[in-house]
Amino acid sequence: MFPLFEYFLVSWIDAAAAEHVYINDDAIREQGKIIQKRLTELPGCKENYESFDMSSGWLQGFKQRHNVVLKKKNKDLVDPAEIPGHQMGMTMQLEKFAPRDRFNCSDLRLELTRLPETVPDRRRVTVFLCVNADGSEKRRVLVVNRVATPLSFSQEKVNPANLPVIYRYSQRPWYTGLWYDFLRTFDMEIRAEKRHAVLLCQTSPSYPPPTQPPHFYKGPPPPVLTNITLIFLPSNLPMSLQPLDQGIIACFKATYRRMYVQALALHRTLTGAGRSKLTHLECIGMIASAWQAIPPRTIVRCWQISGICQDLMREEVSEEFKPERYILTQESLCGRCVRQIMPHTHGESFRQFWQLDESLPSEGTAPDAVRLIDEAVAAGVLEHGPDGINLNDIETGEGDPMPEEIISSQTAIKYLSQVNRYLRSLPETELRVPQGRSIATRGAIEHNSRIISGVFQHIDNNKPSSRKGSSRIDTDGPEKEPQEQWDTETISQVYPSLLMS
């Protein structure tokens, strides 16, 4: 009926949800009037709102059409004196499972490229974390972005399936289909390992039980869980009872900010030139690294603080692994790097940067609907319609540094072979890796050789004989002339280590 108007109204609701702003039907109607007024001022808008009334019937239909679920204000929090009883009840449910089989999950909003004394940009993603009680199993991070293909992805020809995170695109920070996809995959993997696990999550419209899908859900059938037991925290309990909210999320954000600033400082040290921000691709990799960097003992401590796992209380956690100490360490390292790349930053600016979205407010500042409209108009919404807006231009197109050219397959093989030569020359038989682990040098060489073998297979699959009409062997490199032909005999002579695999 009014697609442009409804598009901007939904955009405002999503932006308000991202800022944790409480909204109700009256707020939607009020913003609707602002949006209508602004659209009627635009000469290219052909929608006429003179006889349009945002009645209760229209509003109900609008929310159903766009899957809008409004959160209610919770004024009936449980009496603090009753919290120990709830903790004991959850303990009794969780103690049926071993610590490695107790999981907690939650989502958070992360601002990717903010620095002290800089204007906030719109590079925000939703990050979904899941971890078990003994810290031995951090589930692969799920990242939800409003941009399907950021500029750095297309420049680097990135296949999202090869990223260290699960990357999804959605105009909404979170939706039911993502939750059901996660549960389906999680249950399947736990079942394959012949385990039974429990998953603790918050009671929220974002996490509907698979047995009670929302009426507006139109995706694949909800998963039937066979090896996962869901426990929903009562909505009237403070979220601080959730282990992730007891310091795990704060540690993750602190680690990410420290790594982000360190990367900029390292670039300045190595090249002598400064960068204002990293690309989306670099930030995505940093999210995965920050998640893996959190020590398991810190995770155990956060589960202890929640008070819902009495059997974990007997474990001693040294001072250095407590979340508050871990965050202070990250802050100190980050501060040193900030002084290196921004020597004139004063202490208060750094504190504001460091505390950025550390604890998201329950009620933030409502987004500016007029600004949302003006940005979309600049991107061509009036010419192409809502579906034709190039979100890459709005959110990620500006400021990304141009990457180096992607090397050819032959060059990749050359570099990988050089790494193998280096590894073979090492006197050590083991290599130390993060978190106190080690890998055999021979194992690293064999693994690298398998990568070389895979690159050769890629070349073989792209030979002219296997691709009709193609005169090129290597399609991912910048070189235009025909590439050298490789056969099994040559590979065996030049790279004998491949025979070991």
C-alpha cells in the first residue's frame, strides 16, 4: 500500500532495537507521522498520505507483515531475596549434565571500527556467542551483518563459507530463523558425538522455543531437538544470572578493542603510515580471534559468579584469570597502543572509548528518522525503490583501504613451499601456539603440504580441458597469460612431501 513509508518505519524500529530503545505502539505512530512529513517534502515521493490513518487495525497488520515484535517493559523483577532460590532451582536442572555439556548463549551488538575522539559510524554487527561451563568448547561465532557483501569481501573475492565465523546477512539484528538454524546444527553435532547437552538462554522473543514458533514465522520447520535440553531464564530474573553477562561478553569486547587498536599500531610500526580503520574482512577475523583468546579459566570463573553451578564452586581460579583482572590487562595494553597511534588522546576520551557498549543501556537514544530517510535518498531509494538501495554504499563503501592484488595459484604454491623450507630448517621439533599448546613441526609441514596439494587440485580443475571455452588455467590470479601446466610427475619431483599425505 505504502511500501516506501513502511520500509522507513521498519528501518527506524530496527535501529531503535539496535540501540536498546523501548518502543510501543504510540512511539511507532509518532515516528510514522515524522516519516510521512519528511517523505511528502521530497519531490520524488509519489505516495499520498492524506487519507491514510495509522489505525489499530493497520498497525496490527503492519507488525504481522514485517514480523515486528515489541518488547514489553519488565517492571516486575523478582525480589532479590528470592534469587538464591532460583539459583538453586537452576543448579538442580544443570547438575544432571557434566560441566562440558552445559552451555550458555546470548547475542550482543558490536561496534567494529570506533576509535577515541572519532565520530561513530554505522559499522555494527550482531555477534552470537555460545560456550560451555568449563571453557573447553567455544562454539563458532555467528556474525549477523546488515550488509550482504561488504566492499572488502568483493575486493578480496571472499567466500563467506571460508571465514572463521558463521557469517549471515540480515536487515534485522536478529531473527527467528537464525535461532532455529543454530539449534538445528547444534543438536545435530551433539548427537553425532553421542552426547546430551543443556543450553541456557534468556526468555526473549528473539529465542522462541522450537515447540512454540511465532505466528509470523514462515521459514523451514522448527528443529526437533533430541540431544539438546533448553532452559529459559525466567524473564523476571535479572540477566546477571546468565554466565555470559557475568564477564564473558565484557572480556570478549575488551579483547576485540585491544586487538583492533593493536592492529592499527602494528601497521604504523611496519609501514610508517597510519590507518584510520580496518576493513570489514579484517574485523571479522578479529572477532573470531578475540573469542578464542579468552582463557577457559576466566569462563569458569564467570560461571561460578552466576551461582548456578555449585559443583564448579570448588574449583580454584587464580587472580590473573578473574574477569575484572583480565579486562584491566586488556585495557592497559589497549591504552599503550592508543597513545602510539593517537598521542594527543586524553584520558577521558579513552575511558569513553573503552566503556563503549560495555554495558548496553536498557533505554538508549532513539534514532533520527529524518536522517535515515536522507541517507537512503542519497543512496537512490526514490529512483530504485527500497529493494534497490545499495547498503554497501551507505555502510561500508567509504574508508576501506584498497587491498593488495590477489596472488596467482603458482605464487601461492611458491610461498607455501618457502614456508615448508623454513619449517624443515628449524631445530625445534615442536612449535608453540597460543593458549600454551604445541604442534609437531613435522605435522605443520604435512598440513602445509596438503594445502599445496589442494591448490594443485584447484589448478587441475580449471584446466582448459575441464572447462570448455576457457583458455585460462588459473582464474583467481591477476595474470592474463596462460599458466604453466602441472602434472602428477612434476608435482612428485618438485614437492616430494606431498607423497607423505
